[in-house]
Amino acid sequence: MTDMGMKVEQVLHMVGGAGETSYATNSRLQEKTMYRTKPILDNAIEEMYRTLLPERLVVADLGCSSGPNTFLVVSEVLGVVGELRRRLEQKPPEIQFFLNDLPGNDFNNVFRSLERYGKKIEEEKGELLVPYYVVGVPGSFYGRLFPCRSVHFFHSSYCLMWLSQVPQGLESDRGVPLNKGNIYITETSPPQVVEAYQEQHRRDFSSFLKSRYAELSVGGGMVLTFLGRKKQHPALGDLSLLWGLLAEALNSMASERRWRINMLGSSKDRKVKEREHHTLVVFMKEEKLVTFDLPFYSPSMEEEVKAVIHKKRSL
């Protein structure tokens, strides 16, 4: 991984804690998505359990973040397995849960929530509750995280559209930003920018599948949910429009800051200068914005996601 990739891995994370701006408070969309995909998740867990009937079960949730959504997958697995083992008259299996996210994730909040979650799940499941253990695993899921053939079930929701790094090749040979004024692919982005994002996604998704293939046990399963697009071109669709609006807002803030700097430079009143100086901290620096691009890509299911899967399968 490049230096830029290492930097993204070290600093990219959702806002921790439980405050007004935290991920825990602002993750209703992700929660709704997990509930919508619940039938798919339940069927996959049931199929895996019926096939293996394991005495010990290992489940990994990749990109767990922190907050109420973190334990939704844990609850689903415990519920499905608990009911199945009763119907099949099996001995209760022990389940090991690995909650994975980047090192900057608020794992402290996750661990602090465990005791409260444990009491809640005991009340909900009662005698159907099987023994379980929860461990945090910091690290990028674009590389290896677990020993070979050690995990029975992988889950990931709303994570794989985030890239391991900002794509390379977003500058000219002279170091001039090719995507100036944008933070993602738009209709004004040159072909080189689009190709750079597509190539980064291919590398990342290939690395993800290669790592999971090595770690997944025989008979295991995997459910992945992430943002994609229906349109053929990456610049078309709701996500491109959303990031475009954000870019416009950031550019406007940068222009406002430049105006304030000019105003500050012409002021002769020291107190006015100090007051204006304190105002500047809330504005985006224009030179930073020019070189800022999101480590994000929403792929086409037919032309990009399936292409990588078929290529890996043929190898």
C-alpha cells in the first residue's frame, strides 16, 4: 500500500461517541438498509449452519463502526442459530464474533456498550441464547485479518464503496490536479480521473475477495451490502450528484475564506484583524480543496462488481 493509502487507513473513520454529530446518532440510513437485507442475511446464516452444524462458529463483521448498528448482525446470528439448533436438537454452539474496522474507529464506545447489550440480548433470547464472545479487530479489510480457513461467515454493510486510498493518477505529469473543483467523479471530470477511480476499485475489490477466500472455511458464507449505481457511467446517478453538491459548498466556503483574507489584509485596526483571524478557522483552505479527492467509488454491479468476481473465480 502507498503512503497515501496508509494515511487514509490511519485517519478515515466515522465520528465516534454518541453526540449530535456522531455516526451513532446519524446512521439511520445504514440501519434501514440492514433491516431491508435481513431476509438475505437470515437465509445465508441458516444455510451455513445447516451445512456445517459446527460446535464452534466464527463470524466476522467487517466495517462494524460504533453505535446501535454495531450489534445488529450479532443479534441476527444469535437469533437464527439459537432457533435452528433448538429445532434441529443440536448442542448449543459457541459463537466467536470479530468486529472489524479501521484503527481510528471508536472501539472504546463499542466495548463500553457490550455489558448493556449483553443484558438486553439475554432478555430477548432467553433460553435460546447460545454462548458467544465478542472481540474487536482493528485493521483494513483490503488485506488479511484472520488465519486461513478460520471464519465461517463474513458480513459487511455500507463499507466496500470506501477505497483503500485516493486513486493514483489524479494529477498531470507536472503535478497539476486533473479534477480541480470536484471531490469525486462528475461530468466535467476528464477520462483519466474516471479510469483512475475504476482501476483503484478493481484492485481493492480483488484484494478483498482474495483475502476473504483465504480466510473463509469450507462451507462458509458471506453477505456484502454496499452502495453501487445503475447508470453505466460513474458521473451519472444520485451519488455523483450528492458529492457534486458537497463540492460546490466547499468551493463556496473556500472563496469566502479568500474574500475574508483580502479584507483582513486591508484592515488597519488590530482588533478587527484579530477578530477576523478567529473567523478564518471555520473555512476550508483553497489550496487543500484543490487537491482533495474522496477515497470512494460506487461501482456498477453488472460491469464492474461481477467482472471482478468472475475473474477471481476463473483464477
